[in-house]
Amino acid sequence: MLSGLSEWFWQERLWFPEGLGWADLEDRDGRIYAKASDLWAALPIALVFLIVRQVFERTVATPLAAVLGVKETKRFKVPHNPILESYYCDINKHPSQISTVSLSKQTGFSERQVQRWFRRRRNQDRPSLLKKFREASWRFTFYLLAFIAGLAALVDKPWLYDLKEMWEGFPVLTLLPSQYWYYMIELGFYSSLLFSVASDVKRKDFKEQIVHHVATILLISFSWCVNYIRAGTLIMLVHDSSDYLLESAKMFNYAGWRNACNYIFIVFAAVFIVTRLFIFPFRILYCTWVYPVTVYEPFFGYYFFNGLLMVLQCLHIFWAILIIRIAVRFLSNNEKVDDERSDKEETESEDEDEEREEKSVLKNGPVQNGHTVHNNNHSKKE
């Protein structure tokens, strides 16, 4: 059954223009072509990335955080309460007013104490600034190096300047060593991100990030198998061109360097909009969607490839709206740039007020009708 399914999936009429097939991609005369089996190399590379990341975060990112002055927010640790903990873990982290009243009766806490417990418990689950900084610094390092490597691999290639060259001789396109390593490293990195998603900082666009990672892995893998490698290298370069700017802005944001964060973010926003909303749809998508039909008849692989690119473009539009909203707010009001995708730390100011009130009660007695009821049960000196 599996053999039959594999044979049906890889049939030539699905993945190649009419008259071409897998036989055209067999190595001959010293010329090497991409093969689906090559993709297995991405798995050990992903494992290496996960190991290198741990070493990098401990030996490079953590000392760098100290140099830049990344400060941790002091958090109160809530006392364990089985009733509240059960509600928090199994039902809702944000109890309604009715639930708060019910929990207050079950625990003997006041409603305000219940609210404070949940606020502190939520803050306990939020990742620390140091964790966010280390994650951002790791991604910044990879994206910057990947962008530089991509430029080095493509700077002397004709399809970087004339996008129609990406289809010249398709699908009989010889695989270059630089293309092999560029592909395997990118695929290994995005696979490592998918493996580590459970432990990484979760933001409001978590689902969109998962879709992006999966679409990217499918796009890289598919373009490799059917020799869309020239188009694939251009797409990866476009994406790497702005990502390192975003991660550097995050790093300065976590360090409290407001001006550096704000202005780097504005540069990032400009690069993102130019590359993702203009170059990607009007240049690259044009040369993958419109131009190829002038060369060969459309086939399933053509639609599948462009369908994945359209998924990426929809995500680009989604993120561009968030980015433009933040940039406009900064330019119009000179406000601090904040990542709208991140959960913000909940203020402890109410907690501090409550603690002062509790200390006052312990010292002077409870408050009734706006007046302090003094505790007169102190023992008197003989």
C-alpha cells in the first residue's frame, strides 16, 4: 500500500512539465542534481543547531545580556493553593467576576486576594527578559549570517539580477555546492525551530508562526525535490534580509535601549515592506506564477509551489499590518516600540498597595467605615 502510494505521489505528470521527468535529473557527465534523499541531511543539521543554540545562549547571549544591562523584573512567587492552582491549570487563567466570588468563598481569600493570586501566577508563567533576549540574540546571529551567506552564494549568479534566468534550462539545472549547503542549513534551522517551539517564547501569533515554519519547510523541501532551487534561493534571501533587523530591535528593547530599538525597528519596517510587499509579490511571485506559463503548460507542481508562496504572502500581509501599526504609533506619538505579539507583564502596583494595607492592618488593626480600628491588645509593661 505504501509502495503504491509513493509511486502515485511521485508520478512525473504531477511534478514536471510534459515531456520531462525524473530521468532528466539523474547524475551524468560529472553533473550533479538535487535528489529527495538529500533532505535527510537536514535532520542531523537541525540537531546540531539545537545543541549549538544551547551553547550559544549560555556562553555568548547571557554575558552579552549582562553587558547590555538586561534587567529582570522581580516577581512574587505565589503560595501554593490547590483550589486556585487547579482552576488556573484546568479551567481558565483569567477567572470571571462570578468565578472570583466562588473561589473566594472556597478558599477563604478576599476577592482582591484571589485576583492578586491569579495575576502573580500568570506572571510566573511568563518568560523572563533574559530568556527573550537569549532567544532573540540566537535568531539574530543566524539570520545575519544566513543573509550574508546567501548574498555570497548568489552575488555572481545571473538569476539574482534577471529573475527569468531562474527557469533557463529548467528542470535540468546543475546543483552547485553553495546551493546545497544554503538549502540544507536553512532547512535544518527551520526544522530546529519547529522542534523547539514548545520551549520557545509563545507570542500572540503563535499559530501563524507554526503555519509559517511548516509552509517554509514544505516550500524548501518541495523546491529541492523538483529542482526549483534557483527560485528557492531567492525566496530565502528575501526573507533573511529583514529578519535579523527585527531580532536586533528586540534585543535592544529587552535591554531597555529605547532609542536604538525604535530606530532599528523603523529600518526593519521599511526593509520588510519593500521586500515582502513589493519585491516578493511583484518580482518573485510574478516569475513563479506568470512567467512560467509562457515557457510550459501549468501542472500540479506549478500550482502547489505557488500555493505555498501565497500562504507566505498572506502571512506577510498579516505581519505587515502589525508592523505598520507599531511604526505609525511611534512616528506620530514618539511612543516606545513594543512587540504587540508578546504578552506584557502585569503590573504589581496593586499588589504593593495591598501589601501596604496588610502591613497597616497588622500594625494598627483593620479598617472599618474608613477609620482604623486600633489593636489595643498589646501587653503593657509592668
